Amino acid sequence: MVGKYKVITLCGSTRFKDQFLEAQKRLTLEGNIVISVGLFGHSGDDEVWNEGTKEMLDDMHKRKIDMADAIYVINVGGYIGSSTRSEIEYARKNGKEILSLEPLSF
């Protein structure tokens, strides 16, 4: 398939690193441009917890949502933390399509 590609930003807890990588691969093979996180703070990338870094990464992720047509929420077992909830609300407010691994309950 060659043509216009949907841009999708992945959102979810970084504790789900394996699921992020699986979703990135699957969505890419389906013909999407996938934007993901740069660090997995809850999966061993301790640099996230340096002063000011998490705030910067959270802001960057909102800019990634700005660049996307849709977000894909990785909500394993229905889990959505406060950062992910904020990203979903931001995406909704900005008219982005909301896709998810499991149905969203809010």
C-alpha cells in the first residue's frame, strides 16, 4: 500500500513496554506512521526521573499528539494512569480519533 498514511501516537503506561513495541509493529504493518515514547520510565529508563525530565517528556508527548491523526491507547487490563488520562482528554479536546487496545471505560 502506497499513499496517504494515518499518523498514530501511542499512549499508555510505560510499564507496558512489550505491548508498545507490539502495537508499533502491528500498526506500522497496517500502513500507519507510528509515533511512540522515547523512554520507558516504568520499564527501566531511569533518566525519566531526573529533575524536569518527566515534565518535558509529558509536554513532548502532547506535541506528538498534535502531529497525529489519532492516538492508540495501550490500556492493558483496562489500566489508565493519570498521564494517559490527561493525554486522552487532550486528544479528545483537539478532535483526534481515539483508538485503544481494550475498550475505554470513560
